[in-house]
Amino acid sequence: MSEGTSDQVAAHFRGLILSGLIGAGDRLPTVRQTARDFGVALGTAARAYRMLEAEGTIVTRGAAGTRVADQPSALPGSVLAKLRAAVEEAKELGTSRAEVMNALRAIWDAEHRIPEQTPDP
């Protein structure tokens, strides 16, 4: 993995959980292992885990380790299926991850933008 910030490390695990690639009760790597995997300081990995714990995505259970919460937020199955299909098609067409993410952000932002009010004549 490349270097990252605590936000990037948290986003990585959040994505795995939202996508269903890891689920409720699954154990996450130790903070030390995560720091090694991402090439970040131990404190950065620990901060990422604290962020995820604060939002209720993961729980730390002492000797049982850090695990995905019993009720983590997840994307609805229909949304997840459409995203997976879109990613697969983008890969087949040679579209980069960055291009897909930029397009998704632009579409999301355009759909959630408050329409400008035009003054009454």
C-alpha cells in the first residue's frame, strides 16, 4: 500500500465494510499491522481506527481485537450491485479508478446541488 493519512486509512476500511467485502464481526488487522501495510506511523493507523470506532463502524474488544461492528452501515444491495457492475464495465473499457471516482463525485455533487434561484421579473 502507498503512504496515507489517517483519513485515507479509515476510508480504505470504510470502503471494505460498505462494499460488503468485510462484514459484521470480521476481525481487522492490528493497528501495528495496518501501519506496516499502509506505510504510515503507528499513531496514524491508531487515529484511523479511533475515527472508525467513533462513528460506530468498528469496535475494539480487548483480546478479541478490533472487529467490524455488529450493525455497520452498509450500502443497500441494489446500489452495491449497480456500483460493482459499473466498476466492472469501467475496467473492461480501460477507464482508470481516478476517472471513475471523479465522475462519481461530479454526478453526486450535481444531483445534490441546490438550484439557483432566478429573480422574478
